[in-house]
Amino acid sequence: MNTVVLPSVTELSEAEALFRFQTEAPETVRTALGMSGTRMGGGVVLSMNNDVTHFWSKALGFGVTAPVTAELIGEVCDFYRAQGTPQAVFQIAPALLPEDWAEICAREGLVAQSSWSKLVCPVDEAVARALDTSPDGIRVGPLAADRALEWGRVQMRAFGMPPERYPEMPTGTVTQPGWHPFAAWLDGELVGTGTMFVRGETAQMFAGAVLPHARNRGGQTALLAARARLAQELGCVWLIAETGTEEPGTHNSSLHNMFRLGFEVAYERPNWRWTAAGEDKEA
């Protein structure tokens, strides 16, 4: 299979999902975590000032409807300074970077760190391959709205996020249009989560994870398969996903689970770290 999906499609799918995920969090959580977000230059800029994980402040989706320029990146950094954001990550598809990107990075103190793999898969391909998957004792199904907080706790625990406030963040999406949350159960215990954001012909896979004691049973694959089947029912054409790039000597189970269902790596995208204090300029 040779899957070709334009970066403009994959980047906007992820950007819109992440923007909605954070801006639809309950207001009490947004205030406690210092969350804010805006649209700029065709992309989205998200800030979480009180984020001890340094994961959620991100700028992405650029280069699609407007070019990436020094002025745009400067405006984004100014936004972060105005918000008091300690640090943030810029995520831009390599094909959408300008020729003077190195100069822009030097001016704003952006430093390349780890990379993410951007994955795509035709919906019909994933659904067909899902017929050959069979989880061991795991049951997967749509999430009931009254289980939202429990679902959020499992999601954040599976990703290693703090147990205070963070579990409340995803609960706002559970009943919002466009979102389709699923859960995985083992012997009646909610042990896995995954949601999907549908935008046009794309279905963005989001927040798929299983608690450590329930792993290696096919739960994450089953969560992917269930969402793929729903995406097919909804008329979607493409599944979009991201995960950490597998470095030499490491094994990313999430990546291989997606390979099993027919996902292919469209490209690898570096994470460009910006810090308010400017330490990275000296690196």
C-alpha cells in the first residue's frame, strides 16, 4: 500500500483536534492550569502556564493557508511571552518549513528535540485488517457520558500525567459534536481510552492508551479498530494519528499497533522547543 496524504490535511486534522480538546476543557480546569488558546496565521497556538509536564503548550497547523514566516513565528513567541508561558513546542511539517527556517530558529531560540511520526491510513484498509484482530479479555465500546471523569482519570494515568486537575481536562469533549469517545474494559474495570475527532473526510485518532496492567492484550489495537469502524460508518476516508518516532534501540508499541492496522508513516516531524527564559539560545 502506498498512501499519499498531503501534509496540509494531516496537520490541520491534528491542529483542530488539539485546539478543540484544550479549549473545550471545563472552565475551572482551564483557569487552574492557566490554559489559553488562539488561532494565528492559519494555525493554532495553545498555552498551559501551570503545566508541570511541559507537554500541552503547542503551536501547530502552520504553513497550510498562509506561509511560515519570521514575522509569524515572532508573533507566536510574543503571544507566549504575553501569556507568561514558560516553554512551548512548535510542530510544523518539514515540507511546510521555509528556506530561512534555520535563521528563524536562531532568532527566536527554537531548538530541535525529539520527533513525532505522522501516520495515515485509509479507513477501509484499517477496517479490513481489524477483522484479524482479537483482544484477550478486553471489551471495547462507546463511552457513556456519566463515565467521563473516570475515563479522564484512566487516560491521564495511562499517559503518566498528574492525578490532579489533568483528568478533568478531557471530560469537556465527551459530549461535544465531532468527538467520539471509546473505552476499554477488563473484567469490568475501565482500563483504556481513545477518542476520535471527525473533520470532513478525516478521522483524527486521539488519546489512545491502556493502563500498564492491562497491556499486551490487544486493547489499544481494539480501540483503534472500533474507531476505524465508526469512521467508516460516518463516511470518513482517512485515519490520522501521531506517536513518538521509534529511535534506534527502542520499541514503540503504539507505532506497531498502528502498523498492524495498515497505518503508514507519512513523515517525521521534529519538535522545536521554545523557552521564555531563552536558555535554549545558548544551547
